[in-house]
Amino acid sequence: MFRPYPYYVALIKPAGFMCWKLSNAQLFAVRQLRQMAYAVLVRQEQHQQGGSILMFGKYKMFTGIIEAVGEIKQISQKTNALGLHITPGKLDMSDVKIGDSIAVNGVCLTVTSLANTFFTVDVSDETLSCTHGLNIVGNYVNLEKAMRLTDRLGGHLVSGHVDGVGTVTTFEQAGENYLLAIKSPVSLLKYIAAKGSITVNGVSLTINRIEDDILEINLIPHTLAETNLKHLKRDERLNLESDMLARYIARLMELSSGVIVK
């Protein structure tokens, strides 16, 4: 007689896996998430040792470790979209082809053409309405190519789908480092925790402290040198993406409990 093995939801962390055994109701919730194409990792254990990954999800993933800083050199108007010409800076474009995904300031965009000194992407009006900084000629943008399964996860799992736009309230030197304080949209706060991860303009960062809707982050000199965060000013707007694992767990709990958190 067939007896199903217990299922676990596995959260990838740099230090390894964190697993929770699922009840029948929660397993139903995972199935619902899978139908919605959420990138939840589910593992079916056959023994105390071993097991297999059943699903990764369909999204292209990033790590939040910036590979280069590019510049928006030209913008062209299209039907319900803008076409951006971006110089790649030191980004290795030798393995990039049309159709590949590149995170531009934290926004996952598709390469539409390649030239010797630039590549192009299209940004829809919908994306422009919920992000910042992609419609400004001369703007410096953080760039990261989509990760491969063999790549190290140096930051955290990043989808390239911006959750909201925050505002810089403080950007000041604190010893050798810089203190960055960001006013977050209220809708993101339920996914944010002190010492947790957040993506700011595509950069994977750790939240040091939260007070009301203000997030405090410590920026080391290397991060400033390798990203466009060095150019920040007070009241500047930033693309924010909360930790996708926190979003999935919140959604999983909502579906299993029947209570949708607003």
C-alpha cells in the first residue's frame, strides 16, 4: 500500500536549509502556491537521509550582489513602454544573449538587443509606475545578470520584482561606514525584520534596526564603491524588494489559516 512520505517546505539560507513539516492544510496551501507559480522549494523526504527537490518555480533569480554599475544613455518612447540604452560598465557581456534577464536597479528586465557599447531593454508603463530611476537619462544603475544554479548565493534570493519605493531619510557617515535610513511603504513592513534581508536598488542588504516605518542599514565602503548607493541623497527614492522567503511564508500561513493579512 502506498504511504506518502512527509513533506517539508525548505527555505534556502546561506548557512543551509531551514525546514518545516507541513500539515495537510499547509500542504494544500503549498499546492495553491505552486499553481500560482510561486518559487517555493518543496522537498519530499524518503528517509532521514536524502530526498529530492520537487520544484524551483519559474522565475529568474538574482542574489543582490551587484556585478557592475551601468548608465542609462538613451531613452526611446514605445507603445506603453520605454526603450532604454544602457552601457554595461564592467559587466561581462560575453555570455549575454537576447532574451536574457538582467536586474537593473533591482528590476528584472529582458535584453532586447546587444551592441558593442550598450544593451537595450524595454520597461513597461506598469513597471515604471511602481519603480524609480528607470526613466532618467544619465542615471547610474546597478546591474546583475540572472544567477545560474551553480552560482554562489552570496546575498539572498532576489526575484527582481520591486515591492515598493522607499525614501532616504538619512545618509550620513558613521565612522568608516555610512548610515542609511529609509522610510518604507507600510505594505512591506510585515515582511521585514531586524537582521533580516532587503534589496535596495538591487543590492542585498541587512536591516540593522527598525523603528516604526524607518529601516536603518549600515553600508560598508566596499558596498558603496561597487554600487550606485554612493550617490544617494536625502529624499531620494529607492526600489525596495522584501525578502521573498518572508513573503512566501506569510502567504503560506494565510492560505493554511484562511486569514488574509492586509
